Amino acid sequence: MTLYRPERDEFLASSLEVAPRLLGAVLRHDSPDGAVALRITEVEAYIGDGLDPGSHAFRGRTKRNAVMYGPPGHLYAYFTYGMHVCANIVCSPEGQATAVLLRAAEVIEGEDLAEARRVGASGRSIPHRDLARGPARLVVAAGMSLADDGADVFSPPFELLLPREQAVYETGPRTGVSGAGGGLEFPWRYWLPGDPTVSPYKRHPKSHD
């Protein structure tokens, strides 16, 4: 699949339009330890301001979600469950809060470095498909952190390449989202069918059908 460097204007669209375009895209992150590149295989779209009950911006702007209201093409990183970090790419014009959660990816460069980050002190071997399978694992494998909140994916140490042709994809309810935002009314999870790195779907026990 042919890849290209997109213009920032391509992210002025809603996350609902951008999300499927990110499938098959490559996100590369350089660090003092080396570079890791990820082929994105699964994402979720979120919009805000009273429109999407699953979004951090559903009730408006806060200190935590401020990056979502900024210019497109920046990372919105946040803590979840008090221990994991997840990363989104902000979409839409400044002042509108939409973003795409990076849910899963395949490590295509820097596999040894990604595995070392994931293994940590445990010493356990990790299968290739599981290195970035899930949003928190993806962040660790790529060497990202909460400090990357607001980082520009179009500038070093990041590089983002998009596929020229839309990949074939499937959609369904978002995983692990409680309330109405995790129900069938919001089939805003997008993934590459049959790809082994796509994370397993987990319905939140308090999501609405």
C-alpha cells in the first residue's frame, strides 16, 4: 500500500471521517532510545459538546481535554484507570472537539525496542501481535507518555503517513465505553478485518444496547 505525508488540512474533517482513513497509516516516533513505527489497525472516533456521551468533551472544555479543542493533528494523551496512558489524534477545526483514539497497531520498525519497553521488569516474552494490541500497550510500545499531550504528529519526533487508498474496514460499538456511548447507536470503532493485532472487543457491563 502506497503511503504519503498528509497536509494538516486533511484533519480538519470530523473524527468520523478521519478515523477510517487512519487504518493502515504509519505513525513513527523517534526517541533517544531509537525509533518505533506502528501500522495502525484499529481506532475509535469521538466527538464532543453534548453529542457523544462516550467522549471526554461531552460536557465541554476542561483542563484535561483542552487539547481536543486545539488545532488538528496534535496528540491528546490522557490517563485512564489511574495507571495507563492512551493517545488520540485531534481532528476538526480549532474550537471543535473531535479526536481518534489509537486502539491497536502492528510494530513494523523497532520491534526489539518496543518489546523491551513492554517487557519492563517482568522478563516475559511478548508475541509480535500483542506488542501494540490495545491503546495502553500501543503508547508504551511507541515510547509515548502523558508528556506527549499536545505534541504535533506532523513534526519531529513524530511522523505520520497515510495510505493513498482507503483500506477495507469494519465498524462496531466502541469497546469498554460505559453508558449510551458504548452502545449500538455509536458504531464508531473501526478496524482492519482479520488483522491479528486488532484488540478483542470488550463490552462495558454498563454500556447501553
